[in-house]
Amino acid sequence: QAFESLPVLVCQKRMERQQDAYRKSVDARIAFLRHLRKTYSNEVRAWRRGLDPDCHFRLNRMALRQYCRQHDVGLDFSGLWDGLDRDGDDYVSLEEITAPAAAELAEFRSWAHKNFGSCAAVWDLPELISMREKALQSGRWVSDKKMLVANVAEALKTLGWETNAGNLLYQSLDLYGCGFLSLPDFWWLDAWDPPEWLVEHPDPQAMIELQACVQAAYPHSLTAWRALLDQDSDNQVSWSEFQHACKKLKFRGNVGAAWRCLDRDVSGTITLREWDPAGAELLGSFKKWAEAHFGSVELAFKSFDKEGAGFLTLSDLKQACRRLKWDGDVRLLFNCLGIKPGKDESKPKQLTLSDIAFIDSWVEIDELKFALQELKGEARSNASLPSSPQSRHPSLRICELAIPKYLTSMCEKRGSLMEKSEASSVTGGGANVEEALDARLEDEIGQVSQADTESRVSDSRAPSVHEKLHRTYHVMAAVRRRRPPRSTPKRSKSLSWLEKINAID
């Protein structure tokens, strides 16, 4: 038998390949989201401008590959697609790119449709019309087709939508990141059809009803996870898989509200730790124990099956776990791994390799969620809208840094000169030297302070936010400066002979 075909090495290589593929998908997804943040500031803006400019609201494999080629995104495309297409339907949707922002947009869309009929109808409400007229009357805003985000937020607040101008909603609707919205932004939101789980709010009553249906069909929640929800054994359940499971259970309650009770972090997927924390702890403990003593769960099973029968009984598993001191609940583990009774119901249940081998490929996805939480924190710290306070002039910051260093150097010079003048202090000249050095130090500090004041004056002449917007988007009334009258050109004296010729004619 070849060295490479030994069971231990084969199992170890398979585990390494599975973990490596998972790591690649996680790294590719995080790197791609960072690219979108760096290029477009947020994922929704990247979706609208780069990924889905034609408003199809879903992205296939070819379109994503074309985007990566055009923007020179040097990532493993296979790993990137596996990391983005989390439900395996061969399409990537907006909520798979950024579930929190999609949830914010879906909530506003539901509120607008419920109260006013559509998102576009909000634009024509009297509160927003009066806000646009007020901006026009001020003379600093001449466009009636665009509104500053702060004005939109103030008008929506009067209508009952309690958010601030820096909310994720306004950042997502702001197509170019310039700080204002227009009617097409609301049209785009009307054209989007979000899934049910984004629109619903968590409802504990719906979750209680779902748990009752699960308990009626399965003896334990871990058994339901294995046999009903996570049939592909990847330790995560998508929205489509959850819907299929609810249909199989004939659950007639609010499916979206039950989902939101489980998916509290709005990640778009449910893990075993969110469904059954005790069951996740049990499987994780058994997996670590098996890897520590045998290298993998598969090798542990083969070691327990000394006769080669291909199955284990409860007594066999208890004996092995007791011998190597695993303190978990062996009976619960045995009963919850999708065990099916044999043809002869009088015989005890048996645990086969296929019932337990999935734990080797079972990976905790907490690392991905932790990285996405870091990205969310970066978005909150980097997201900022144009504000009225102006940035400080660079020369002012240089002066602020230079003053302490200059004072230190002047004090050092003063001390060295005072040491040299100690010899002349006997004749009474030491006090005069000290007074002269103090006066010079005050003069130097005054010059630096004058430079500081001049930099502040030049900083006050910096263009305002409205002037910057006007330069780029031409939506502000220009401050017209009177140009000096053109001076008449002086009469040339070098062509006097030409005047004489004209006079002859």
C-alpha cells in the first residue's frame, strides 16, 4: 500500500482541503467587501453603480467575473463566488452583499409603502416640497430636483421616520456620495423587491409556534437541525433552506418574523449556535476531543469499530468516550445525529460513519461574522457626509506642531548662553543678558503667533461646502463677483503711415 494512500493521511488531506477552501472563500469575501468600500464608500452604492447598474437586482457568475476583470480585482474567483452565493442558487443578491444595509432599506421601503403608497410618493409630500422651497428662497440652492440629505432627514422626521442624517439609509440612497438625494433614488428603491425576512420584525410568538412544530416532529432540536435544516452539513442555513423546512413542517405562522428571531445579527444566515447553543457546544466539544486523540472524527469512528462492522452501538460509543475521558452527553449525541432504526425495530439503533463524518467538514463561521463586524465598524467610522465646519488649513497644523519645538530650542539656547555669561555676571552684566534673552524669546513667540493668525485668516477664505458642491454638480447659486471693467487698449504709434494712406483714400 502506497504511503500517500494510508487512511490517516488521506483523511488529514481531505480535512485540510475542506478547511483551505473555506478559508479562501472567507478571505475572498472580506477582501472583495473591502474593495467595494474603498472604491464606492459602501456596498449599496457599489451595487448600484458598479455591480448592478441596470437594476436587475441579482448578479450572475458572468457579470461578477466581468466586474472583477474590469476593476482588476485580483482574487480567487471560485472562492469569491462561494463566499458570496451563500444560498447556492447561482445568483448573488443585494442582501448577500450587505444584509444590514439591505435591512435598513427594506424597513424604510415598507414604511413608505404602508403610509404613502410608494417611496416616490414621499418626494411629493408637502413637507419635502416646503423644504425644497425654503432652500430655494435662501438663495444658496437653485435645484428643485435634488435635496441635501440633512433636509430630507429633517422632513422625514416630521413624518415619523426617526433617523439622523448619517444613517445607513441615506448613505445607501446617496448614489454619488455628494450629500444629496433625488427622485430616481426613490424610484430605484421602489423597483427593488426585498425578501420577506428583511421586511419583518422579530416576533417571539412566531418563534414559539415554530418550536412547537419542530418538537412535534423531532425529539430534539439538534436532530431537527441535522435532518431538516442543515441537510448539506455546512453549519449554516440560508433563507431559502429555512423556507423549505417551514413548508415541510407545514408551519402556517410568520416565517419571516421567526427567522428574524434567530438571525439577530442580520447576517443573512443561521448557524447551529443560533438555533441550538447547547447542541453546538456538544458537537464542538466532541469534534475537538476526536481530533486531539485520533486526528479526525472519521478516524475515531474507525478506531471504535474494531470488528469492522461499519456501525457503532450506544454501548460502543459510551465505552470509547469513557476510556478517553470525554465528559459530554454520549446518549444525546448518539440520538441527535440523524440516527435511523434498522429494518428490525427490535434491534438497537446503530450509528454509521455517514451519520457522524459530517463533523469533520463542520466549520464554525464565527470568524466570518467577526470579520464582517469589523467591516461594519470601519464603515461607521469612515462614513461621513458633507458638513458645515471647514477643515483646518495645513499651515495652521504645521504652526501648532512647530511652536512647542521652537520654544524648546529657544529655551536650550537661552540656557547655554546663560552658562557662558556666568563669568561676566560678576561685573553685573548677567541680569542684562537674561533680560535680553527673555525679550528675544517673546519676540520669536510673537512672530510664530502672527503666522498662526495669518493661517487662520487664509483658512477662513477656504471654499465652503456649498461652493464645492456647485463646482462639481452645479446645483448652487453662484456667488457672482464683479469683474473690473476692461481697459481700452492703447493706440499704437508704430503704424502712423497707415493712417496717412487711409486719409488719402
